[in-house]
Amino acid sequence: MSTQGLDEFAGWVEGLMRQRGYDIDSPRGGGKSRIADEAGVHRAAVTRLLQRQSMPDLETMRRIAPLLGVSVRDMLIRSGRVTPEELPMAADLLPPSDWQPSMEDFARWLGVPDERMGVFVKVVTQFLEPDTDAADAGEAVEPRRTARD
């Protein structure tokens, strides 16, 4: 990591600490010790970051992030360790809300081999289609269910 990257990250963390009420500016303010104690990390890790000597390790970031009101993802991206593309948000991985998975999609998720896909789809579809014989006989028929039901 470049010195400029470390400086920018440390400045961002300093701002978050001040916003959360940690007194990191006065020598006897106790802010560095307080955040280290609350996060369960060594005070030296906090001090090294604020003095722009070193980037905190993943565990330190994981413990400090909630105290600062940010996600670990945000800390990792701001630190330059990963890009947003390398660590997408869970919502970015979800399909569109109007997407209806097919029987083939479910078969793939369940690990059904390609050569058995047709049989899987045929059998499962039988359970989802209304029983037309029962409907003709006047019996109650359950409507077809989709994956979202």
C-alpha cells in the first residue's frame, strides 16, 4: 500500500473516531485506549494506524468497524485491500425481483447431472401441475405453485 493510501485511510478512520466521540487528539484523552479496549485489539494497532505507520490487519478491521458504524467491506475497500468488484454486496448477487427460477435452475442448484435434467424436470413438474382428473371429478384442486410461493 502506498503512503498516500495509508494516509487517506487513516484520515477517514480518524474522522469516524471523532464522529463517534473518541478523543484521539489530546495526549491524555484516552480515545485510542478506549477504542482499543472496546474493540478488543491492542492499543498499539490503533496508534500505528493513526500515526500512519501501518495498516491494521483484517481482524483489527473486523473488530473496529462496528464501533465506527461502518461495514468490514467498507473498511477493506477504503484500505485498498480489495475493490468493490472483488467484494460485491450480497444484494448485488441477487437476481432481479421479478425473476422466476425454472425447474432447470433448481436442478442445477441441487446438483442434478445434465443427463438426468429432463427426468428431474418431468417428475417435479408432475407434482406442481394441477391434477386434471381430480378437477374433472369435481375435487378441489390446488393451484400450480411457483418458486416464490
